[in-house]
Amino acid sequence: MIDPQPLAADVWVFSPSFDLVLLVEHRWRGLLPPGGKVEPEKTSFEGARREQIKENGLDLRLEDRPAFAAVRSF
């Protein structure tokens, strides 16, 4: 079995009416939700929160559980 580390976490931020979504511009991947690698000692939730703050400076409340989860490795 292939070790899926490092894991990645994305944060999808929607407006209250779900008609807008927050995206960041990656230098070569284009527009996408904030996200990135999760450090080995951290949970995916902690990684998602850290990336959210790092990429757009907003310390938003994240839901207690994800609406969607996918595992990918780099």
C-alpha cells in the first residue's frame, strides 16, 4: 500500500446564500480554494485552518465536520 502522506486539505468558503465562493490564485494552477499540505503531526482540520489563514488572512470559523472529504497525495 502506498503511504498517502503528505495529505492535503482544501477549504471551501461560501457566502451565506451559497452564491459566492472564495478562491485564491495559485501561480501555476490558477483559481482554486485555499489549501495545501497537512503537516505530519497535524490533523486535516488543523491543516485546513492554517492554510485558510495563510492564503487569505481570514480566520474564519470552520464547521465541526467536513461537508466533503477526499484523500490525495503529492
